[in-house]
Amino acid sequence: MSRTRLWRNTVKAVLVTALLVFTLFPTYWMLMSALNPNPSAGGELIPSQFTFDHFAYVLGDAGFGRYLRNSAIVAIAVVLLSGLFGLLASVAVSRFRFRMRTQILLMILIVQMVPLEALVIPLFVQVRDLKLLGTLLGLVIVYTALALPFGIWMLRGFVAAVPVELEEAAYIDGASWGRMFRSVLLPLVAPGLVATSVFSFITAWNEFIFAMTLLGGETENYTVAIGLKQFFGLHSNDWGSVMAASTLITIPVMIFFIIVQRRLSSGVVAGAVKG
């Protein structure tokens, strides 16, 4: 039995190691290419020399810092708005009974099945009518609308899983609806809120089609997804700048995930403690 168990553990370790290498190798290659003085030469797993010139060019002459700022503004606004509206809407469809409630839930589910490409023209027309083309505000509105169906549907399950008796106990103790929402319901649905915030942040940070369509020629409002396009030429590509910019795009996503992961753990613990 010990040999069989050792063999199984060895096979599992090899498979897990192979999976990690397969998953992390593109990230490693991206970082090494960004630090390589001549990445177009290729073929070097470990460059003989390292340089930060590509990062200096991307953040300096290429003006990529402005794109990072624009993306940060849009992503943070989308996370806050989609989280707020999604949570309030999920509470409404989970706790209250009203006319056409089932039809609204079905509409939310159907919207998630529609390809995003099919929504480009309708959303473009709406943003144009609002006179928000070329602005970050128009982009925030569109991304929030795209993130809300997923957020409402996911948070609905978390809200429905919270026993109504907890809310009734809070009312009996004299808590107002706002106090109950803040001290009882919000800590219990925090894990779902974190999950939806991750989805909203990644969608707003990496999305390209809507950003390119809605921003048009307003280069000062470009996001990182559009800003990365400038390093691709007709006959050649600046791979050093591409990899450096890609590294800069990846870092905020990793930082955001680490932050919300801590909030996820604290939310689970807070949900088990009486406020």
C-alpha cells in the first residue's frame, strides 16, 4: 500500500507541476521578454542581459501611464457601481414579491446569453444619443450595464441563502433596515460581492471592442487595451514594448485580486459573527 500511495503521489506531483509550468510559462516569457534588451532575437529562456529601457519607454515617451490611469478610473467606477446596483437589485428580486418578478429574472438570464459583439451597435447608438461618445463616463455606463446581469444573478443566490430569520431577529432587536443591511446581510453576501467585483474589474480592465468603438479618436481617453495597439506596426512589432506594457497591465489585476482575496476571507469570518 505504501508503494502504491507513493506512486500515486508522485504522479499527482508530476501532473500538478506540468500544469503549473504550462500555466505560468507565458507569464514568465512575457516578463523575460520585457527585460530582454533584444527580445526580437528570441529563444532565450534567461536573457544574458537585463534592462528596464522598455518599461521606461512605455511609461515615458509612449504615454502608457495615461492609459493606465484611464483604465483604473473606469475599472474602479464599474466595480463600485455594479456592486451597489447589483446588490440592491438582488435583494429586491430575492426578498420582495412583485409583478413580473419571474419575467425579469428570465430577462437577466437571457441577457447573459447574448454575444457581446451583438450589443456593440445598440449600445453605441444609446451612448451617442446621451452625447457621451469619446468619454470615460460613457464607457463606465456601458461596462456597468454589461456587468450587472452576471452580478445580479450571482448575488441573488447569496442573498437567497441568507435565512430570513436573521433579518427578522435584527428587526426585533430594534435595528432599522439600513442597520440590518449593513450589519447582517452585507457581511454574509460579501463573498459573492467579491466574486462579482473580480468579474467586473477584469471585464472593464481588459475589454477592447467597446472601448475602441465608443472612444473613437479621443486618444487622451484611451484605456490600456487600446493603448497596447500602438506597439503593433504594419510590417514589424515592438515586442519589447508590447511585453513591457503587457506586464504593466497584468500587475494591477494581480494586486486587485490579492486585495479582494483578503476581503473574501474577512467577509466569511464577519458573516459568522453577530454584529
